[in-house]
Amino acid sequence: MGTALIDRGLQGRAPEWNLTRPTDVLAVHRSHVEAGAQLVLTNTFVGASAEEAAAALQLARGSGAEFVAGSLWAGLPDLTRQIAQLAAADAIWLESATSAARALARLGADAAGYNCSPWPTDSAGAGVLKPDAAGLAPEDWARRVVGFASSARFLGGCRGTTAAHLGALQRLRATPR
């Protein structure tokens, strides 16, 4: 989300864009849904005010996605408050946690996994796999994700991925093997 918005020329603190540039935030969400995403993440990764969080939820819901997850960096000092502000989401998506097991134990999550970089050398047992683009073309990235995704229930993309990456992943997963 953040990378896609920066690519649109937005500057400043990302959660503010939910209030000041809602059309751009919604456009990114919709591009992901149009590419086949069933779940979108709120534009709240770095933490948000109550007003920014409410707007983020509204924009994500407006995308038409089947599910909305409240996106938060796992290292936020006020993580409990941030989670509470996003309680209306279908899920809370803690990003960049250094230990999936610790995230599970701390918050009683239903699934934990990997996002951004580095790519995991072993993703066995991960319920979530959301790697960065790693400079790969959409089709190459999608093949790599599927190769790692034996147990993952949720697949997506992080930093540098675009709607084209998500579309390639959706097409590859829809192809019978």
C-alpha cells in the first residue's frame, strides 16, 4: 500500500492520506481487488490516529474486497491501542514481526507467517506468505510465491508488489496442475 501510494507521488505520513488523499488510497485498494485480491490491508502500517484508522477502514471496505485486515507494524509501542482502533476489521495483520511464533503466542492469532524481506528459507507451517517483490517481474514473483506456499492459507505481496503481481499470482493459482 505505502509503496503504491508513494509511486503516485504522495508525500508525508501515510495514514494522513486516508483523510487528505482518500481517492488515491481507494484507487490502490480497488486495483488490488480488480487483480484478484480477496483481502486488502488498511493504510495504517505505521500507526494511525483514531480518525485516520476509521477512514482507513472505510476506504478498505469501499474497495469491494471480501475481507479487510487492519495492517500494523508489530513493533509499534502502542500496538494494543492501535489494534483496538482497528477492531472493526475482519482481521489484524501484524507486519514485520521477527517471530511468527511470538506473534501467535502474544496475541492468540489464528495464523502467522512471513511478509516483506528476506524471503523465508523455510515457510513450512506458515499460514501467511506475503513477500516483497524482490525486483522480480510479476510472473516470476508469482511462481516463486507458489513454490513457497505449500501450507499458506493467505498469500499476498508486500513492498514493491503491484496489482500486476497479485494478478499473476491469482492466474497461476487458478491454473490446474
